[in-house]
Amino acid sequence: MEKDFLALSRFSKTELDAIFALTKELKQKQKSGIEHHLLKGKTLAMIFEKSSTRTRISFEVGMYQLGGHPLFISGKDSQMGRGEPIKDTARVIARYCDGVMIRTFAQATVEEFAKYSSVPVINGLTDLHHPCQIMADIFTVIEHKGGYEGLKFAWVGDGNNMANSWIEAAAIFGFDLTLACPEGYDPDATVLEWARAKATSKIVITRDPKDAVKGADVLNTDVWASMGQEEEQKIREKAFAGYQLNEELLALAKPDCVVLHCLPAHRGEEITNGVIEGKNSVVWDEAENRLHVQKAIMATLMK
């Protein structure tokens, strides 16, 4: 298995399914109050160059529940923020800590950090990938639908880091995925090329959200403007008109479909209040499962 967790494409279906199995076990233990200190005495450095709610809390609480110690490091308050080379920071932190989680902008940053780190590095989010979130999403689908095999997944909105990681997941796990993205907002071309070369399932890009959600088992969306894109908000609002996950689109999916959103949500933009609060929404289970999945990832890599 890979030393680091940087993108789903680095792992096999068997390896990722093993993480899901451990996730289920650790979640059951946590719910039952059974101690599971798999990382007792170990330390996780958490580097944040992008702000966070769920990523910071879930990794920090998760490391504590595993018996280890999390260490928060703000990018702007560290020497990285003052221009220290990434490879220097990586080699030093690896001398102090047993693992590193990074939430940053460029995928190249986590790739370089992992190259020079002698301890595992976990991608907490980059502009290209969000692998921990997708693992939590799929685990939530497994809980609610009994598995992912044979299901139709739909993505409505920006071809962003979430969309890229969903595309990798579809290729690895073998489920059909249709992404409805406006012209000019497609997923990363290299990711799409890799996935289509590997996939036995269908990975389709469409301009019509209705085509994407028709008969779907899983509906998913994200904000129209991600962190760092706030100045594009007005432009994106025009481009994404018609790409709202609303009651009209929901009615085209299967009646027992599940609705996902990685949060934070801009209600009234990419999703309506009625859908995110409706009977098909599993958004809060999805958010909780960040904790359990990331504990399994840390335990797998760091123990």
C-alpha cells in the first residue's frame, strides 16, 4: 500500500474496501464506547493553508479517539508562510511527528511534501482532489444503500476537486457516474483521461442536469464558488443557473435516492433548503463519517 493518502487513484479497490471495513469497525466501537487507541502515543501534524471546520475538527477529534495527539499548524503562522521550502519543512516535521495532514491549494504542495517526508502524508484537500471527503461519501452510501455496486451516481455543478475525486472513485469502484457541468467548468482533463482508460463503468459529462439525475441512486453537489474563487461569485452565479439541486431535479431520481453535499452549503444556490433538509438527505451522516473514515485512514497508514 502507498505510504501516503494523496489521491484515490494511488489505491486499489481492495485497499480502499479494507479502509471501509476498518471504518465500520471503528465507528461501531466509538458508538459503543469501546476504547480503540490504535495510535497511542503518536502525533499528527495538521497543516492548514486553507480554513476549515469539518476537516480540522474531524482529524483532531479522530486522532484523540485513536489515543494520539493532534497538532494544529496554521500555514500563515509557520515558516512555510514566510517562504521556507516545502522540502525543508517536510523533513523537519517528519523528525517530530508520526504523520502529517495538509489542507492547501496546490496538489503539487502535498506531492512535494510527501516526497520529502519519511512519515505518512494525508491530503485533507487541495484544489485538485478531496479524497478523504469522497471516502466518507461512499461509506455513507454503503451504510444507506448496502453497497455501491450497480448504483447510478450523479454530480450536478462545478467540475472541481470533489468532481475529480468522484471520477477517480467511479473508475476504481466500478459504478456509473454522470456529471452535469456548465460549459467551461468541466473536471480536470488529465483525471478524466486516467479514469476513462481504467474504468469498466460509464463516466459521462453532460450539460443537462436532468440527464444526470434521471433514475439516479445518489445525487451530489457542491458550492458554485469554492475557497479562493470568491471574486468569481457573480460570474459563476450566471454560469450555474439551472444547475441547482432542487425539488424538480430530485423528482427525476429514484424515490429512495440519497442526497449528498460535502458542506458548507449555500442554500438557495447549488441546493435548496427543502432538498438538504428533506427525507432523501443524508448530509449529516456524511459529515459525521468524515471522522470515522479518516480515523481508518490514519490507523491504516500510521500504525
